[in-house]
Amino acid sequence: MKKTILIVFILLLLVPVFSLSALDFGLLLDQTFGMENADGDNAADGLGYSITLIPWLSMPLGSSYNGRRLYLSIGLTEEYANENANFIPELLRAELTFPVGADMEIKAGRMQYADPLGFIACGLFDGAKFSLAVANIGTFGVGAWYTGLLYKKSAQITMTEKERVSYNTELDYDNFADTYFAPGRILFALDWDNPYLTQWLRLKAALIGQFDLSDDEALHSGYLALKATIPVKSLVFDLGGCFELMQDSDQNKVSLVGELAIAWMLPTPIRDRLTLTGQLSSGTLDDGALVAFVPVSTVNQGYILKANISGLSTICLDYTVRLHESLSLDVSSTYFFLNDPVTYKGLPPGKNGPPLGNEFYGRLIWSPMSDLQFNFGGGVFLPSMGKADETADPLWRVELNAVIAFF
């Protein structure tokens, strides 16, 4: 079964090669070795390694002057974790771009989409999007996508308890359809982006809706998101918020999330930046009038804790510095708060309390040449700095990642 899937993916990549010319293509080799504290006495459970081959190509469709292009990439991953090995094939992007005149564009296939805040619906989706650029007004976009053909670990859609269980189920080739694919949802988005509204203000807005196609525990939701960026000399202010309306078992529920970030370009001889970011989201109230925020895509909060934003608020201080043309350093401290005692699932029964703990993380990025990059990162999450479960053991992880590009 694994060999059959591999052959299909390679043929899918190579078919256009024999029919069109003017190809731009390459190959990425991405390897990651990680080590973290493991449950129990078996240290091997804390070791992990993955290697991914990513062939890609980009080519014009017809005349190179009409702007029509195809971009195609696949991922072939072999990973080792918890003393188990697994092979994972994945279609990463299959994007067709069709310009319509000078101001309009249509994209179709498997493409990237991200909401204005970056944590509502973010990642790869299958569908189409139409964009229209209007002078002095901005760019309007409307898109529709389906999620049920994506690889579940990449899509990270865990809106319901059933989806969380499915996400954590190991990939089984004897039951491929039920253990590989993400939950089936239809996603719609209407967005607007104006980077030139004034010299001191950039606005992004989006109206997003998703419809659950599952037979039971259906959860539908809609989002109204807005983000403003305000540069003031060496400071950049980002202010954003989202209103969510959910329908679950014929009941309507409301949730809110807001974000404020201040980035300071420091007046130093080197290129460095200090950023303070606060995220505040609603929790579930006893009367049910307000519930925890539930995004379509799970964007990890923290490098070590890797929690869903649902039921959490955070304060993060991040420092980034370019030490050399080929060397950068990023260090951060993130404190987590619980918005209610029931939404966050990472605590044992009977444990709760608003201060959850603090995470410290650092990453060194070295790129000695344009087609080679090393990332060394590590950090620790300390429950002892909170009140929810202060006697729990720290969580830690270190990892080394190497990416090599072949053209």
C-alpha cells in the first residue's frame, strides 16, 4: 500500500513535465531530530526523528506572458516517534493561478489561506479564490474550500471532542480513509486588505464561515475578524479582534478573542526587535451566554506547551536579533492563563486555577548559504510558576532542524 501511494504521488508530480516546458523545479530535504521528557521510565519515548522530501515545480500555462501558472509540491515523510515508524505522503500545494485583466485573479486547487489574525483558519485548503484589487480602496477576496482531503496532522482541525480523538489516532494503512484525512468541513471567506488606507494605518478584515459535514456532533461557526496595524516611528502597534457565533445542537453560542502587540525596533547598532503580545479570549460561563473561542484550525500556543487557544489567554515577550548576516537568535517568554476551569484539557481532574505557568524558549537560526539552513531550538514550560498544577513536572524539548534546497 505504501509503495502504491508513493508511485501515485511521483506520477502526479511528473505528468506535467512531459507536456509542458519552461519548468522551474527543485527539491527540499527537511530533517528534524527532537528530544523531550517522556512519560514513564522509557527514555526512547521522548526521541523523535523525521525526514521529508519535498519535490516542487512551477511552470507557465501557455504563453509565459499571460501570467497563468501552476505550482505543485508534494511531501514524502518518514517519521519516527514513540518507537514507531510511519510513512506519510502528502500533496502540499497544487495551485493554478489565472490572472483576469490587470486587477483580478483566480486561484484554484490546494492553496494557502490565512485569516487576518492568523489563528482562526490558517493553512492549506482545497478550493478556489477570486481576488479584485481596487485602487486606493484595497484588495477584496472571496473563497470557498473543502477540508476533508487534507492530511489531518497538517490541517489541525480539532473543533469537537470527536475530532480531537481522530487527530490523535495513529495513521493505519489498513484503515487509511478513517485515520489519514482531516474532518470534512466547508469553509467560506470574504476578506479585505488595504495597506494604503493612510500612511499610518493598515486594515485587514474578514468574514468567515464554516459548516460541519459530519453526521453527529455538528458544529457550525461564523467569524468576523478585524486587524489594524499602526506604525509610529520605531514602534509598530497591532490591534485585532474576532467575534464568533457558533451553532451546536441547535443552540447559538458567542465567543470573543482579542490581540494587542507592540513591536519596538531597538536603537542599537545591530538589527533587533522587542515585541510584547497579549491575547485575551473568552471562557465558558456558567449561564452559557459566553463560551470559549473555537477556531477552525488549531494554531499552537507556545513551542513547548502547544496548546489550543480555546480557554487560554497569553502574554508573550519576544526578542529577535540578527547577530550576523547568516546568524539570528530568537528568545521568548510566554505566560499562560486559564479563562475557565473546564475548557483546557491539559490538567488532571480536580486541578484548575487561572495562572497556568510560564514557557521559556530560544532558537538559533544559522544559514551559511542560501540553500542551507540549520535551526536549533529548545525550551521549558514550568507549571511551578502557576497555580493550576504547580507540583507538576516541567515540560521540556530540544530539537535540531536542517533544511537543504536542491535546484
